Amino acid sequence: MYNYTTGAARQVWKERVDGLLDGIMVFFTGDNKDIMTEVACEPVSLCNLDQQSFKAYLSRWMAATTKWAPWTYDRIKPLLESSALAATSTCTGGANGACVGQQMAAMQVVLGNLIKHVSAPVTNGTGGTSIGNASASGSDVGEKDPFSILGTFPPATTADRAGAYVLTVLVLVGVISAIVFMLIDGMDDSTPEDRLPSLRAVVMAEAGRGAGLLRKRRRPDSRVDEGRAIDRSGSDGSLTPEKDIVVKIHNDLHRSAPQSDVSYWSDNMTAREQRLLLITESLSGHLPTADAMESRHFYLLLAVLSSTIVVRVLYEARAHIIGDTQAATWVSPYLLLGVAIIVAGVNISLISRLLFARRADALGCGNVAAYPHKDPILGLDMFIESLHALNSHTLLDLYLKRFSRYGNTYYHIALGRWLLMTNESENIKTILSSRMDDWPIDGPRLFAVLPVLGPKSVFSSNGKEWHAARAMIRPSFVRDQVADLKCFERHVGNLIASIPKDGTTVFDMQNLLLAMTMDSSTDFMLGYSTDTLTRPSPEAQQFLKDFEYAGTEGAKRARLGSLLFYLPHRELGSAVQRLRKYVQFYLRKIVAEKKAGAADRGYDYIVDQIISIIVAGRDTTAAAITAAFWYLARHPEAVEKTRKEIHDLGTKDPSWEQLRQMKYLNNVVREALRLFPPVSTNSRTANKETILPCGGGPDGKQPILVPKGTSVRWSLYCMHRCERVFGRDAQEFRPERWESDLRVGWEYIPFHGGPRICLGQQFALTQIAYTLFRVFSAFKSIEARDNHRILPKLSLTTSFANGCLVSMVPA
């Protein structure tokens, strides 16, 4: 445009060219700001081969600019000269003599210095002589009339087809050879022979993956939405460079962090398990770093081959459709089309995996370990193992075993869908707090609560609906409400009255606590108690049965795989309907007594929130108090210290402020919640391609790129037993550990954290402490009357599978 304008307009275009040159100065570093640098990756040594070659393109364009805009020569030439000197002094080909990307850039910047001796490009007005002629090659063959080609050439003979096949093979061999040459990692010193074992593993994996394409499922390496790259905005909508985020997170988090307790390749894994792990990781696109590049090269080769297969198969199908008997084969056209669809799916999957791997590399993210599935398609081996553990109430211990064996972050398949397990507190902090908007309630977590709580519950909604539900519930948990112990007093009194006083009778404390917390929760939320400790009605008893059944079945379906959520379950549906009718009955009664209409949102919406609070207030509180009694029954010295603190307070009716000041009693509560968190597992699902700060690489300390739609699950039961945080006796009940200088953040989150932290946290802690205070004011000792180890029974919350069998001696 500078060359085609005059006067003031020409000056405008000159200024714009100068502005572009000003803009590229960001890519020049050094003392004099004259050495070309790929600033996005060179300073942190994270450039891949493509990025290493980008400087070559910039050098070429800068040199060409001096011909189109001659006044830029004196400005551009010194930059090219300094960059050429730096390139020739540093680019030596790498350890293996390759370093293709850097060599390309170095050669181009050197050649750019010779631009003065190159003729300027000519145009029609400066000596150009070319005259356009679309038919310069000869007669019109399909140029103006596309159908004129029909009948122009004789039918293909057998010899023609044979020659075509030979030429096709030669072209494919040439193309594939060129691709292999271009994709050989210039930073890798291994020989082709060294790469064969990992390539063979990938071939085996692709065979299994090809079979898996017969059904639809999302994988952890799925692409982002069509036409959309990684979301670059933070939670406030401002632009955030991913590279800066990743480097900052990585450096800040791990500059002084201790080494992981578990290595990427666990020493106690058998050779067979390591082979299975390699194959499973290749299926998921999460290979160890040493093998990642070879797998990506191989994926591209398979993509090229699958593309040729699709073309050939479509040609055969076309021959059938148009009735070309000479070209058609005996194979059914429907079979051919089916093969084409399958192979095209493989092709799309391979390309998706390549693109995902390139994005992860560009962001400095590491590869993630994977569980060594025997069934790499549906993951039925883990499903069966998990189902057995769930039925035998050992699933949480199985999680603990897997974390110790396969690392603190790893992928596994849950009935055909990839799920990420993590035990890293920084990942959970990112999910629940710093990047909460990327991780809504969805996937397994939503499937667990949706049948019981409905879609608009505070525990199942997101975004504006969640804010509205939380705002509606919040007034119930203000300090004045929590500190008012009168509601608790009556129900704790009923509990104490229900405990046998002879000191020998064995009873199940868990059953009494579940009844008490149901009574207090319904009284607190509805103003009408179920009175299960005193005189429960038949409707209340049915409500309790339905409540237990719905929670257990909903959680089971979510933990074993989301596929079960879509299967019909009549008994669960009936139980949920009866639950809602029970709550609606008392809600309508309250409305009638107050002579007021229902809230604008309607009964169903309010019922969702009430059932949510009853689930949280009844099950979680009962589990926490049961855990405290279970451990105290096995630690009489802790009972003595608790009773001494109660005696020293000098009252049998403590206030909320006095309960908060009782250090040892609260330490007992903390320790019980640590070892037996009522909500022992949780999960979220990524709504966009996003980053977690750790879990990648051989040591698990690199950031990881998580694909959109991936569900992440963690276990507080496992986190709270981390010896690095809580000491070597992390498995033991010892309230005294909280009297030391123990400082915990996201390593201890019994009520979770972030904006969705439990609203009823203080309500629950007050009820737990008040119950322990009143019971141990009335009884001087508690004795365990069984030898069972802890077997956590998983529902929407966690309880004791064998109950809490004890006897108590009155004071």
C-alpha cells in the first residue's frame, strides 16, 4: 500500500510499517536488544521443534520487507546481523547433531543478511511480463464444462489399475518417510532401535482403542469446542497468558516443596503391571515423558495411513452406488461405509491427541500416570474390583492403596469414561477456590445427588442458581441461629435418656445418633421433628427408610460409573417421591399456619433446599459424632482429659462461646473429623480445557493440562492420612497433635473450602461439641464392645458399616 499511494496517504502507510517494526522488537533480547529470541518459550527452555523454527519465518519476512519498503533496510540489517552472529555461535546441532528447528532459523537469519544482493520483486508496472492464461496448457478438459471430461478418456484397464496401485504405494512411502524425517525429535539422543519397544506398545494400544470407537465416549484427551482454543480468561474475565500462569504456579508451588512420597514408577509394581500401565497410558494420551514424542510421531503416521484408507474405502463405496461394475468389488457398500466411519473416527482421535499433546507441551505441562487396566476400553477390571470393595466397605482403603501404588495423581477408566484421581491439596485448592468457575458440579458428583436433591439444590446447581439457593439458605446459619442451643438441648436430652444406664448393656451409638440428628435437623428446618428417639410416626419411619435407601443407591451409581445413571431404577424413584411428599406435607402445614403463600420459586424449589440441609445436617453430623465416640471408646485416656476439661468449666449448660474455648474437646472433634470425614470423597468436572498445578511428570510436580469434560475425584479419607503433613502416626487417633505447631491449610478440609465451603460448618461443630459435652457430663466412661476395624459405608455421606457398639457407665 505504501508503493501504491502518494502524499499524505503514503505517509500513513509508512507509519504503519514502522509501527509493525516497533511491535516485533519484543522478540529481540540481549544487552542491545538486537538478538532474535522466541520469548514465549526460550527463556524457560520449553520450545518444541515448531517453536524453534518460528525465528526463521520472522527473519525471512524482515529481509523481504527491506525490498518492499527500502527505508527499513538500515533498521532491519543490524538486527539480522547481530542475530546471525549469535545463531552461528550457539546453534551447533544439539547433542545428536540434529536440532532441526534451530538450524532452520540460523540458516535463514544468515541468508537474510544477503538480501541487499537480491533483486526486488517486480510487478506489472516495474518490468513484470507474465500474462495470465487459464488454458495455457492446451485444450479445455473439464475447465469450463466439468462434465466434458466424461467419455474423454477410455475405461481404465487392469494394467492401468496395477500401475495406479504401484504409484500410490510409492507416493505413500515417500510421504511417510518425509513425515518420519521431519518428526524425529532433534532433542532426543535415542536411536531408532531404542524407540521400537515404545512404538510397539503404542501399536498394541491403538488396536484396543480402535475397537473402542464402536461406541461413543469422551476421553481425557478430547479436544476443546470446535473453533475454540484454550480459554485465556481468568475468573474475572481479564486476559491471562497461560504460560505465565503455569510457570508462576509451578515455581511458587515447588520451589521449596518436599518431594512426593510416591514415585511415578512405583518400585513395588510388577513387570506385568508396568507393561499394562504403558499400554493404558498410551490409550489415554498420557505417556511418560520419555515415550511421549515417539507416540505422537506414530499417531501422525497412523493418521496419514487411516486417511488413505478412508479415501480408498469411499471410492469403493461410490463404485457400488453408481453401479461401476469395473471399479466395484464384491464387498458390501454398507460394510465399506462402516469401515470408513470407524477409520475416520480413529483419524480424528489421533489428530485430537496430537493437538492436545502440543498444547500441553507449549504450556509446560507434564504427562499423567494411568492405572494399568487389563480392560483398556471400559475399565471393567477396576469396576469389578471397586464394586467388590464397595460391597465389603473397603473402597476408601482401596483408594489409599492405589494412591500409594500409582502416585498422587493418575487417570483410570470408569465404565468407558476417563476419570482423574488426585490426592494433591494444591489441585483441590485450584478446583474449589482459585479456578472454581472452571470446575462446576457435574459428572459423578452431580449423578450422586441429583436423584435425591433435584437439579436446583444448593448441592447440585451452579452459577446463578447456586448463588440464589445459597442466599436463600444462608440466613438459617447466622451466628444467632447457630449459638441458640435450645433446639439441641431437647434432642440431646432424648439421646441421653435412650442410653442404657447399667454399664453393661451393649447398644449401637450410631443408630441413636442418626435418630437424634434426624430429629434435630427436621425440627431446625421444618419446625416439626420426626421424633424418632421418642414416638416416631409410621410416616416418619418410612421417611427414614427412604432417606437411607435413596442416599445409598444414588452414591453407588455415581461411584461405579456414570453409565449407571442413565439406567432405570424404579425403587429409587419411588423412594425419592415419598421423601419429597413427606417434606411437602410439613411445608404446606407451615405455610397454612403462617397464612402466607409459598415462595415465588414454588414448593419444589424449597423442598430441594430443605432435603439438602437435612442430608447435610443429619448424616454428616451423626457420622462425625459417631466417629468421636468410636475412637474415644478405644482411648480411655482421651475420655479422662475430656471429662476433666468439662468438670473444670463448672457448668452443665455451656454457652456457644464456652464450647468454642474448650481446647481439648475441640481437638477431639478435629481428630475425629480428620480420620473419618463424613464426606469422604468429592468430585468436579472441567467445563473447559484447564490447568491443575501439579500431578504431571516423573515426580508428579509438573502442571497438568486437563481436557474439557474430565471429571476429577479426590478423597479426604486419603488426604487426611498423609504422613508428610500429619506425621508417621497419621493413621492413629491422637488429639494432642493439634496442640503442637501443626499448621494445615488445604491438607485438612473436612468441610471442604472455597466459595462453596459448607454453610453449616459452625452449626455442625457446635452440635458435635455440645453432644459430647452433655454425654460425658452424664457418663464417666465408654467402652468398645466389638473388635471390628473401621469399615466406612459409603452413601451420599460416610457411616460405620458395623455400627458403633459400646456400653457406658453413668457418672
